[in-house]
Amino acid sequence: EPGVLFMDVGSTKRDVVDAARRVLKDRVASFVPAHPIAGKEVSGVDHADALLYSGRQVILTPLKQTDATLVQKATDVWSAIGAQVLKMTPENHDAAFAAVSHLPHLLAFAYFSAVHKQPAGADFLSLAGPGFRDFTRIAASDPAVWRDILLANREEVMKQSLRFRHTLDALEHVMKTGNAEALEDLIRSASEARATWQMSTPKPTGSR
């Protein structure tokens, strides 16, 4: 008979797995790390939403020694509230979410602060429209939560930040040299890739 199922809902996994190994010791086989890909830029019980996980993905990152029966139980729990369950290693999880979640938050915090704190910042913000609103929405996210996420996954976030810097450097270089054709090519590459990208949508309930 399998033991009690332990899960978490954190946005990083390697640090959580390390903590679970230290604390649970022999019972670590009962731990199934989980990351529901759902949330809001507001936090606290006042903003609770019973449908938050419906139609959203949940990533499970079981360890080699995790009890397979408990992995299935964890899958069933998340599926029961409408989520689509995926599985990957803790390492691959943290690398992926550094790229698609953690770095975007870091950039949003930095960008909004850069505009807000300059002498004419208030004037600039008064002119901002929907594009600015959408681009910076996540900059309103909970500071304590994102302090912890960025520190916990800093190694992978810094790797992604370096990739971003190199790409930004390339764009700035062709701007400085006035190379309109090269600039348009770089923009087109991003624009066309973004135009064909679609956010993953879970399969209908009951499908395999």
C-alpha cells in the first residue's frame, strides 16, 4: 500500500527536490514535485479562483525513486480539477521555465523600473497604451514570490539572460550601423516565428 502523497506547487523544481531529499529522507519516494502553469499577478486568498487550473497544464517532475503509484495518484488529482498533466525531469523543467517565465518576469521588472524611474517617467507612462500594458503586466507580480523564484533558479535564468543580451546586442549593432536590411531581417525572423507560435492547449477531458 503506497504511503501518503506529498506534492508542492512551486515554480522551480531542483531546489524543492533538494529540500525534499533533506527533509523527507527515506520517505522521498512519496514526494511528487508539481508545478501548475496557472497563476495571476495578484496573490492571497482574496484572489482565490476555483477554476484556476481548469484547462491548464501541470508539470510533474518525479524522481527515479518516486513511487509510481503515487505519481499516478498525483496525475489523477490534477486531472480531476481539469488540468492536463505532463512529466519531465526537474533539470529540464527549470531550464525551460527560466526561458519562458522567469526571464520574462526579470525583464518586465527591469523595463518598467527603467521607464518609471527616469525624470520624465510619469509623463511617459501617461502616454502608454495597450501594447505597454500587455508587455508589462507581469511587472505587477508579487515581489516576495519572484525574489524567491529568481534566486532559486538564478543559474538557468542567467543563462537565458545572456542569450537575450547577445540577441539585443545584435539588434543594437545593426541599428548603430544603420543597416536597415539586416535590422528588418532580424525583426522578420522574430515576427514570423511569433506569428506561427501558439500556446499549448490541453486535450479535451477523457482523451489520451
